[in-house]
Amino acid sequence: MMATAQTPDTPLIDRLPEVRGRYSVNAPLNGVTWFRVGGPAEVMFRPADRDDLIAFLRDKPEDVPVTVFGVGSNLLVRDGGIPGVVLRLGRGFADISRDEQDMLCGAAALDLNVATAAKLESIGGIEFLCGIPGTIGGALRMNAGAYGREIKDVLVWAEAVDQKGLVHRLLPADMGFAYRKSSVPAEWIFLGARLSGHTDDPTVIATRMSEIQISRSESQPIRNRTGGSTFKNPPGEKAWQLIDRAGCRGLKQGGAMVSELHCNFLINTGSATAEDIETLGETVRAKVLETSGITLEWEIRRIGVPLQSGGTA
């Protein structure tokens, strides 16, 4: 059902179409992101299922922005919050199943859960996902990778819905994959994917997964409030080495700090704001540029508006 015509001052929630899922106004996000910072969503929408999402996109006013929000792992929400509708895909988008030697998974399925399900089905080649925090939707968007493999190496096809509610089946050649990115239009929303695997001994798969998880726990500050790798590795370089050489290990800004364990990770020590974290990141970028002549590119996705810019908080 289409939303009825409204005046410019009509609250956003009253401009949105009827749905079977759930709307929440001024929904907090700081308890959801791994950094534990950031302002609220103007409106959060949790669609009941695929059809509910498609109908929402088809019927919503064209001027209403939609931001997809996964589990908040590789993400920094600015202190002013996110205008428009924040979309969170839930259980209806988290199915995982086997089809021959491949795994079918919804966009909201956790990477770790997909790797674990594949292990239980004796399907190898997908275990690298256990080293990537986040969901399949996020992995598709940024061509996520770890321990020598990327999502492009196992993708058979992905499905995405555009802002008019039209569903597209995308082959790997359609994804425009590159290092930590794809060229799929930013406004398209991933629905799920088919990932290629091969028959393997579940004990062998479990051993590889254990090695990945041990390596990750020993080399990354995963028990801290962090957002994962902050910057992309420049060609032929390691971001953490550039940051270390620039003297940034342990550098602080308010409640934010560059990790002592792995200096391509920023940490909320407990009292940081999103502004602290972003400012610290920009300071690191400036110091690396000064010492090496290399401009680091953010890997963490930064969304929303600063508090002083009149955000929703």
C-alpha cells in the first residue's frame, strides 16, 4: 500500500508505507555497532521477509534515503545519527542451506555461521569466512576476505533488490569485484548468495577453522570495542606497518586509541565518541602521508552525520 501524500513537515514515519515488519522511531544504534558509539536511526525498518522488503522499496517515497545496516562490525556511525530509514535484515534473511556442493545463504547470515554450516555439511573452501566478522551481505558489498581468500573466489551468484523493488541475479562478472569493494550500485540491497564449495573431511575443515580463529585472536584486538581493520592495504604495502612506522601505535584521541596489538585497529577504550574515532583515524592518515607519502584509504564504512551538523540525536 502506498504512503499517502503528506506536507513537508510530516514526520518521516507517517510518510512510509504499511508493512508487515516493524518500524522504530529514533532507534538507538550505539548499542549495536561494535564500536558502541553513534547516534540513532531516524526510523529503523525490520522487514518481515523478502516480499515485505520489496514492497517497502516499491512503495516508499523516492526522496527517503535507505541505509542498510548489518551487525555493525566494520562500521562507524557518526554521533548525529542516520537520517532516513535504516534497514536491518533479520531472521527472514538469515537462512543457510546446502545445494549439491554449494551453500545457499541469506544476506543476514553471519559469515561465521555460514562457515560452520558448511563444515557440518562436509563442504570445504568456505572456512575462511570464520575469520571475517559480519554478514554475507556485507561480505558481498566489500568483497570481504581473510587468510588468502575473498568472497569473489567462492561466489556463484548473488541476488540484490534495487530501490524500485526489482530483484537482480548477479554473476561474479557483474559484481565488479576489486580489493575490498564491488561496483554494484550502492543503493542496491543484497538478498543472498550461492557460494561454491567442495566435498571435504569435516575434521580437516574444523582444524583449518580453528587455526584461523586462533590466529585472529592472537593478532587482533577482538575482545575490544573495535570495528575491524580500519584502512585498506595500499598496493605492495601493509597498512599496519605504515601506521607503526609513523609512530601511531598507542596514539589516543579522547576515548579512542590505536591498538597496541594491531595498529590497523582503532579501539573505543570506553568513553570514545564517533568523532573521537574518526578524528583519530584522520590523524593517523595524516601522519602516514607525512612519513611515507602514501594516503591510506578507509576500510571501515563511515555513515551518518556529525552531531554538530544537526543530526537526529
